[in-house]
Amino acid sequence: MMRIFARYLLIVSLLMVVLHSCRKEELETVRTPEEDVVTVNSAIFNLMQNTSSNDGSEDNILDKSNCFKLKLPVEVTANGETVMVNSESDYKIVEYIFDDEDDDTDILNMTYPVTIAMEDYSEVTVENDAEMLNFSNSCNGENEYDDDIECIDFQYPISASIFNQRLELIDKKALNSDSALNAFLRNMRVDDIVAIAFPITVTIFDGTVLPINNLSQLQSTINTYKDSCDEDDDFDHNDDDCNDCNIDELTSILTSCSEWTVDKLTRDNNNHDDVYEGYKFSFYKNGRLRVYWSGTTVFGDWVASGSKNDITVTIDLPDLPLCNNDWRLHEISEYSKKRIDLRVDGVDRLRYDNICN
């Protein structure tokens, strides 16, 4: 009799422990505030989906389409020159070819088939120009409003827990990329409840990293910064050539190579390309500038200030007045040759080039 009673007491004790543990877990789950969970079509759901969607504008120099992106590698022919585009950095090669001459018509031909990735990262094979044009026509035009948010980026990994309506844990996911997060959100069911493991971090357009401690803060941060930058949803590949320019890079390139030549020179929309033909320009780190031609040497000064697309290069050569200006650094290119492109208000241009290694 005592043995039966002891077994009965043990079973009851175990049941109490299990029930207590389940009740404790249930209470911990219930304590999650409603505003700290993601549900389908909630405000934070839509913001996260738009922030993680595929940005199609990065390769507009190739496809002129904002709502999809070419899957690399692809082969293109730019103004008759074949280019294998293996990475996003190779877009610059196409741009350098287009920029080589100003008075020609830039033509790009695609080698098919190619694969394009849509805003939701789904992939489609395109067989010819006609099919490509059909897909392109489905996109919004230049600088038209679209849903994707490009001024803020998630930093990964992000961990998410999925619960049902009874607040029972269904699954846990480790998300390691925009495409993974976007697919996760698109595959959520209407009765799913998702909790994000905080803290997470996001990066805004200027490179600033922000810590995020809850969904409310995430929603506020995305709303604050989503329209705070130029998303570059246009087809002008020359409007942002110096996003990554800095004075140290400019100084290093100019001073490590001697005897630069004037490749392009325009003042007040008048062409002066040949005025300084044969002149050799040498820049020095102390701000001095030497020019030599036909046994003659003259000196002047140069100085650079600012950052990125707002770098000013001031040149003062008393003997060469067409070079003198407060130039804006438009582009630094290093493809077939080194080039420093300086411009002012679309009417003045001075481009130096050099074949030094």
C-alpha cells in the first residue's frame, strides 16, 4: 500500500512540475507586448518588406530598369567594346567607355539569355531585347515613386521566432540577407505572429550604424530615414560619379603620376581641347603645380576641399588662365588610363589624363 501511494505521489509531483513549467513558458510568451510582434500587413511588416526588397536601380547603366536587377555575370557590348560584367564594380567599366567621348551616341547591346531578379528576388530568364523591353516597361520610370526603401539597410543576422494564435512557438529562423528576410516576410501566413530578437542594427545612407532595441524604435527609424537620400532611380550614370571620392585618393593619384595632359577643356561651352596640347602638368603634395611645354616651365598652385560629390579643386595658374577655376571634382577613373574630370555648372570642363602605372 505504501509503495502504491509513493508512486502516486511521484506522478502527481511530476505533473505539477510540468504544469508549472508550461504555465511559466506561457506567461513569458504572453508578456510580449502587441506592438513588439510582426503580423502580416502591419505597418512594421510593410516597412521591413520594402526595406529588404531588391533594389533594381544599381545596374541602370545596363538595363535602365528600376524594378529588377541583372544576375551577374553578363556579357555586354558598350560602344563596340565587349565587357564581361562579373561584379557590380564592373558597371564602372561600361561608364568609362561611355564617357570616353562626349560627342558620340552611347550604345549597349546585351548578350542573351540573361537572368533578371525581380523586387521579390524571384528570377526570370530573358531571351532577347523584345522580352527585356517588356519587363522594363513594367517598371516605374525615372525618379517615380516606388515602394522599395534604399536609404536604410538591415545588418545581419536577424533572428525571428514564429508563433501561432495560441502563442505556441512554431519555428525559429536565422535570417542572413535581405533576400532571406524578404522571402520570410512574404511567406508569413495571416495568423502567424513573429517576434524579432533584439537588439539589431541598421545602417543609414551616410554609413551611420544605429542600434535598434525594439520594433517601435525600428518603425520610427525607418520612417525617419526612408526618404532622406537620393535613391538614384534615374538613368543618368554621371550624376553620382563621386559618391566614394575623397581628397586623400585624389591627392594620391594626382601626385603619384607626373606629366598629366589636358584631354578635355571647355569654357563657357566653347571647346579649347587643343589650346594646351603638349603641355605637361605635374601636381605636388605641397600644393604647387608645375607645367612644362616646349622648353618653358611655369608654376602655380592647387588645393582640394570638401568630400564625395562636393569636392572643390581650385587651380591657379597665372600663365594658363583657361585652367583657372574653382572646379568641382566630377569623377576619378582608372580604366585604360587615369583621368581626373573637373566641371563647373555644365559649361566649364577640364579633364586631365595620364597613362602612368
